[in-house]
Amino acid sequence: MSVQENIRTLDSHGIAGREIARRLGVSRDAVAKYTGQQNYSPKPPTPVLRPAGSALTGFEDTIETWLGEDQRRPRKQRHTAKRVFDRLMNEENYSGSYSPVQRFVRKWNDQHRQAGEGFTELVWPAGTAQVDFGQAEAIIGGIRQILHIFVVTFPFSNMRFVQAYRGETAECVCHGLRTVFDHIGAAPRHLVFDNATGIGRRVGTKVVETKLFGAFKLHYRSESRYCNPYSGNEKGNVENAVGFLRRNLMVPEPEAATLQGLNEVLMTRCLALGEATHYRKGLPISELFAQDVAASLALPGVGFDSVRYESRTADKKGNLLIDGNTYAAGSSFHSRTLTVGLRHDVVEILDEQSTPVRSFPRAFGRQTETIFEPAALLPLLVTKPGAWSHSPLRPLVPEPVRDWLDNATATNRRRLLSAVEAAAGSAGFDAAITAADLLIQRGDTPEIAALGMLARRLADGTSPAVENVDLSVYDIFTAGSFTTLNALTGEIA
């Protein structure tokens, strides 16, 4: 037992204070203190106030004036303790340290906090999802890139999903939501966003959604809601999930050959998080998530195609300006009005009959160079072979082909480009250029027939071994066949 307890126990037995002090070896003053204390009920801790440094004396009124004026300013443009310290140093000749200023500002803010400030706990029903974007780095194809991570959470169960994109457009949002919907086999009844970035624009309190996202909601019958842009706590589940998934799934930076491959890995790792126990409900997240799915809507019979179609008029070179970047449709499309299909990863160009004519990987951010498909430049080069020297196609071909075309006459250059164009139509541009490269390295003349046959075999993966073939035997065989045929018909002796 403690000394205090022993003193009070002996006192309860009627033993005198002098005897208690002798038995326990304590002073008579200690015995008198603990036997005379009436109330031993617990009391709240008394804060030990640290006295302000003497260097702050005389500056209190100035600081209070600044902080009082802040109450009429926007919340994000108010004084911090660091800003108060800087102003005191620059304007009031303050010579003290930062610590007393920080303590004073904290105390003032605590004393002037409004009763309505703070956050309230929100209860989310099953079948509701929250949506947000964040940023993280990853290594795609050996190149480090900053990606936009699209996060969908279900606050009822705390289930989280993430997909990575190169932008935050409406096409990315719709594609990401469809990916999650298809994976879980249901569509949430309610989708909560913090603002209309990517899927619309906010004008005051009114949100105007894009046509694409409006069609997406009609397709899946989901409803959308937008919380206050200055109140992230209204969708705090997804706000926390962005940081959690970035720290746990993106550290160290994940590596993948393609963005699609990365997203497949991320989806698998998200499913593994469902085996954890809910931080408050004490049940497996996967078990709670089953209730989320049960409360959601059934999927329609066909998935939503997240594509936005727009009309564009090509310039005199056959180029189209799309989201600030220039795409080459081809010189034959100059001054024509074409349709552009924008997906999250692809830009597709269609002609006046809505027939696809070109397809490009979608570029995000401003690109300084024209984005083109190499095969689209061949028809113009066949017509104008003199443009080869300054064509953007020239740096893309192997050195043997480039040197051959550089040194060829206009006629021979046109023949080779015509052969490559014909072969690219059936075997693809890469196979056609590779076939030309092989023929040139062998010392053969890259004629249309030989180049086309080799390109098709390269595309099919059945290319022959690189060797010289004597084709003169076919000439002998052909001449012999005609001689035999004429002999049989009696036209020659």
C-alpha cells in the first residue's frame, strides 16, 4: 500500500498522529496533511502555463489587431503564426524568437473559435460511392511519369478502388467508373464528387455537367451529388483513401510495361485490401462490401462507351487541333470537316461518313510537335518525293532505308515510297519499313512485289532467313512453259 493509504488506515483505527509518524517513519506534518484532507476525488489536470517571453511584451495589441482583422477575410488568406512573426520582424522591429509568437497566436485562436466550427460525423448508406482524383508517380515502359490516380470508395464498407490515368477528363472519369462497375458487377445508386472538375463546371451553386457524364448517368441510372468545394470532410472517406492508396500501393513507385498493365495490378491489390477488418465496425471489409453491392443497381446489358465526339475542320496540311495539340489526319483530308472521337487513351479521326481513318494515342499536356501516324505521310511523299529531306518521317526509318532514299533519284525514291505505302496497307507500316530495310541490306532492289511479300510474312511472323535468292530461275521456268505450250498447239515447229 502507498504511504498515504497506510496513514489513513492507521488514522481510521484511532492511532494518534505522533504514533503514526513513528511507525511509518514520516514527518508529523505529512501525517497531518493526509489525515486532514477531506476530498480525494480525481480532478482534471491543471495546465502549466508557460510564461511568454519578455521580448513579446508590448506587441500583444498589435498581434490581436491583425488577428481580429482576419475574421473579415477569406479563411485561406488569414495570418499564420509564421506570417505574424515575419511582420513583427519587418514592421515592428521585433527581436525575439518565433516560439512565443506561435504560442500567443495558438492561444488567441483557441479563445476566439466559433461554436459552429469543426466537423460532424456523417453516416453513409450502403450503395453510395465517393469519387476523387490524386497524383502519384509510376514507371511505365521504363519512363517515370506523373499519373492521375482515380479513386472510388464505398464509405459504408470502406472498400477502395484505384485506377491510373494520364489526365482528369470526363472520358477518364467515365472509363474509371465503368471499370469499377464492371468489376463489382453493380452500379452505385449515388456518386459523390467534391466539384465538377472533369465532368462539368460549377457556376455559383449550380453544377453544369458534361453531356458525356450526363449520358453515363442515364446509362447506369446513378445519381450524382456535389459537396461544398471548401468542405472536403463531406467526402472524407475518399480524401483519406487517396493518401492511403498512394502510400500503400504506390510506394515504391510501381513499374509496368503499359498503363493498362499497371491498372490490372492496382485492381488486384485493391481486392486484397478487402480482407482487412473495418476500423470501427469490427467486420471484414469484404463482408460489408457485399452489402454495398446488394444495395446498388444492376448493370445494363451493355457497357458504356466513354467517348466524346466533336467536329473539327482540317487545315491546308490536313492537321486537326484537338485540346491544344495538333494531330495529322493526312494531306488528303485538308480543308475537310471531320469527326473526332476522344477516349481516355485514344484520339480517333473519322471521315464524313463516320468511317475511322486514323487513330492516335491521346496526348495530355501541350505537345510542341505534330502528332502523326507514319503511314499517313506516305501518299504525299509519293506525290512529292522532294519533300523527303524535311519530312518528319525521315528520322523514324532505319539508317539503311534513310540513306538509300537520301541518295536515290526522284524516280527511285517515289518507287520505294510507293512500295512501302502498298505494303503498309496490308502488313502495317513497321513491317513494311522492316522489309525495305532487309532488302536494302541484302543488296536487292526493293520492288513492290518483293517488299510486299516480305512485309506480309514479317507481319505474320513467318519471315524467311536473310539470304540472297536467285529469282532468275523463275524467268527460265516461265520461258520454258511458253515454249512447251506453243509446241503443243502447233504454232511453232
